[in-house]
Amino acid sequence: MKSGLSDTQQAFIKRKESTLTRINNSFERPSLPVYRGQSHILVGVSLGLEKPATVVVIDAIAGKVLAYRSIRQLLGDNYELLNRQRRQQRSSSHERHKAQKSFSPNQFGTSELGQYVDRLLAKEIIAIAQTYKAGSIILPKLGDMREILQSEIQAIAEAKCPGSVEVQQKYAKQYRVNVHSWSYGRLIQSIQSKAAQIGIMIEAGKQPIRGSPNEKAKELAFSAYHLRLARRS
């Protein structure tokens, strides 16, 4: 210790010297293992109104489906949160409609429940990708969502009101009022963020406008893989 210094000053200098010693003798910090997925295993995620998210896992080389996951399976015990969020959306939409008719202020805040459900879905989708060692997750292009949702509404109207175009149009119009669409951009962003943390690649594909949610997810994944091969050739 240096003479002429108080105990407090000597203790301060000792701490500084100790810090410098640790800096000069740094040790390797443990790091998370690098994720290594298989490029021929893909997770396709179809999006829609009735079923906000449906997942398929495919083996593109074998040409087979390894697993499907419905929105109910993805959310599990939290599935009721989806129904609750839809009720909140309908209530907000109803209040907004009344306010517009009476020229009242209509600044109704959106619930954070939807964002929470998005995070749950993203977390489960990433977990599925990790379980099957998927090389990438295929998401629909956000710019295609308007066409996708319009096609789904039209298909529902045709099934409910077969044979009458006029009745179908009225039903579709009322359906749009009653059903509040999901924030697909927010959901896609949640999945992209979670995937980036793990190191799973995200690809954008063309989601079919016809078929069941399972069929749409399956075709989305296979078409993305075939497009990838075409680009390489």
C-alpha cells in the first residue's frame, strides 16, 4: 500500500487494481450454441380470419408432412385468450360504430391482449421449428393479406348462401362488419423477432387463396422450397 493514504483511499486503489487485473486477464464468456437447422425441413404458417395462424412442418425432400398444428393446438390452455380478444374487438367496433353515428369522439384504445397472443403464437411456432430442426419458417407476404382475407370471406359467403350472388354480397358485407381482422403485420413481426434471436431463417412465400388452413400452409411451404431450388439452378 502507498504511504500517506487513508484506509479508504488505499481500499479504492486496491479495487481499481483488481479491476485492471481482470480486464487484462479476460476469460471467454459462455455463448449459446449456434442453431443448425436442416434446409429441407420447413415450417409453413398460413394466416386467415377464422384461423389466425395454422402451422405445417414438411420434409421437402421426402415430400411429406411431418406435423400440423391448429390455432387451438398452438395456444393450448391459452386458447380462451383468443376468444376474449375477439369479444373485445367486437365490443370496440360496436362502440366505434355508435360513436360515428352520433358524431361523438371515437378514440377507443386497442387492447394489449392481441399483442400478448401474438407473442404466445410466435413462441410456440419457434419451439416447433426447433423441435423438428427446421431450416426456415415460411410466412405469407404481408402485401397479399388483403386478397387472402377477401377470398376467405367470399368462400364463407358462398358456403352460407349458395346460388345467390346478391345474398352472398350482403352476407360478405355484414361479415366484414362483425369480424375484426387480426393484426397480421404485428404477428409476422413477432415471429421474425423470435426467429432472429434463435438464428432461424425467415422466408416469404405466396399463400394460396383457396383451400383449408392446413392445405394453404402445406402449399405455402412446398412452393417456397421449390422456388428456392429454381433460383439456385
